[in-house]
Amino acid sequence: MHRSLNILTHSNSLEPLGGIELSTLQDCLAFAERGHDIDLYFGEEGALRHRYETADISLYGPVNFNFRLRHPVEDLATFLPTARSARRARPDVLWLKRFELILWGQTVARWSGTPIVCHLHHKPNSRLTSALSHGVQHYIAASNFMRDAWTEAGINAEDVTVVYNAIPVSEYPRGGVAERRAARELLGIDPEVPVVLFYGRMIEEKGVGTLLRAWDNLGKTRGDAVLVMVGTVDDERDPALSRRHHNAGLASTRWFPMQSDVIPFLHAADLVAFPTWMQEGFGRVAIEAMLTGRPVIASRVGAVPEILSGPMSRFLVEPHDADELGAKILSLLDWREREPDLESGCVQWVLDRFPYDRHVNDVEDILVRFSR
């Protein structure tokens, strides 16, 4: 049993924009349930506020986290209110969730005399990684891939502990035949057709274009299968994808805006596509989908092969390869008939290798060990 900590942490947004925002929420809820006091500073308001407040997690913001070389004095000045607040609260540890916000974290830590534990979710984005790491007592890497990337950038290997990301089972319930039928009725999707799902950030780096090309290339061979795309398209950032979105027919492709609750879409799906090009620090989509009982076709990039390893590596494809992706999709559209045990196999894979309690225990141990 650990002593209760006062943990200071942060989130760029209270919207569920991506895996970091969601993992921050879920882990904070778990720590609050274990008796830790949490002060969370945020950059913008969002739909997750209620869940934090329900758990009696203190929220402060909106605040600025970013440091611009062209405006150093102005940006450092915006850090001071947070630093003064932290000095009054005297947290036991600052749990920094993004290394790119290290200057904000160092300012707060120095004013309040708080040690920093930094969580590594993305690859290093600065040649000054080693120099900027002053004040960080320890690092938590979301995967072996992340640990190796940061040690190559100059972080001491003994200062990094790998703790795989994980998700609470209660938030990603398994969906069988009954749940599939109910979800499709809710979403207006034919109850009999095979459904392939993509959800997340609608950007090229996530392989959206590759998936759409693969789907087009399949043509009539995909039969009556439907591709469901869940995410908000940025018309200015990607005009080609925007045109595809606005001109999409309803027969073989369905588009939905990004949702705070993706469970109905996961339950409605037979198969999830995760064709990212990015060097993913983990690959949260893969375990979300598998925990609900859906196989995932994913790119062989970053830490994704650490999730889809061993017998699950058959679901990996090369990034950018629309032909391989399409062939893999086609081979799995009827998995429910040919391989009915795959649903339970996917669920058990996540439960065995990425248990949420172990994740929370390991992160908690590190926060306690390096707190003041």
C-alpha cells in the first residue's frame, strides 16, 4: 500500500483528441480512486471535464504550455501563474506527460521544488534532448520502441522504465453478436454486411489515404462490405481528403464525425484498420479494438509490432502499401465464419499482455519512488 501523493500533471485539452488525452484521464481516475490527490492543468476546455470533476480531481486552466523561441520572455511569463500555484500546493511529484513541454515543467518544478517524472509517448523531436532533460528524475516509456528512441537521443538507459500503455476493461467491453446487432441499429448500419472500421485523426500520417485507395482497389471483390470512417476531416489541412469526404456515397463508405464514445462503432465493426505511417509510440487503437473482440490490421511501424507479436503478427502490413492492406482486409472479412474463436483470442491477448492493473501499479510505483 503506497502513501497518498499530491500529483501535479497536465493535459493539452479536455477533449478526447487522442491517446494521450484519454490515457491521462483514465490513469488520473485510477490514481484518484487509490487515494491520491491530483491537480491537473489543461490547455483547453472539453467534454472530459465532467469525468475529472466527478472524481474530485482539481482542474486549472486554460493555461499555456508552449515555449516559442521568438517570444521567450512572453511565454515564460505565462508559466509563472502555474508555478506560483504549484509552490503553494507543494506537490510531491510533477508527472509530465509530454517531453515537448519540458520548459513549462522545469519552470513549475523549480519554483515548487518538485521532482519531475516524464512519460514518453512520442519520439524525440529535438537535438537538445539530453541538455533539456535537467530536473527529470525518471522516465516512463510507453514501449520498448520508445525507450530505445530516447536512449539513442541521449537519455541514460538506467533512467528509463518501460511501462506498456493499457486501458481499463470496463471502458472497452467485449461486444458479441447481440452487441453488434444493437450497435448497428443505433448507427443505421445494415445488420448483415461485413463492416471495416477506421477511427481517429483524419490525417494522411494515419494512413487514411492508403486505406481509401485499398478500399477502392478492392472494388466488387469486397461484395457488400461497408467501410466506416469515424473522425473529423480538416478541410484546409487536407483538401483532397475533404473532397473525398464530401463526395462520398453511402453505399460502400459511411463517414461520421469524431465521437467521444467509440464503443458503438467498435461493436458495430467486424474488423478495424489501423494503417498508420507514423512511428507510433504504442498503438492504443490496436488494444482498444482487440479488447472488444475485433481483429486489427495495422502497419508494421513503431511499437505496433510489440502489440501484434507472435501469432498476432499475421495482421501486420507494410505502411503505404494499399495492395497488401486491401488483400489483408479481403482475407478477413469472413473471419467470423472461418475462425469463430478469433474474437475471444483477441480479448485474451490484451488481458494477458496489457493488463490495466499492472500498468497502474507500475506507473504508481515510479511516481512514489521518485516523489519528494
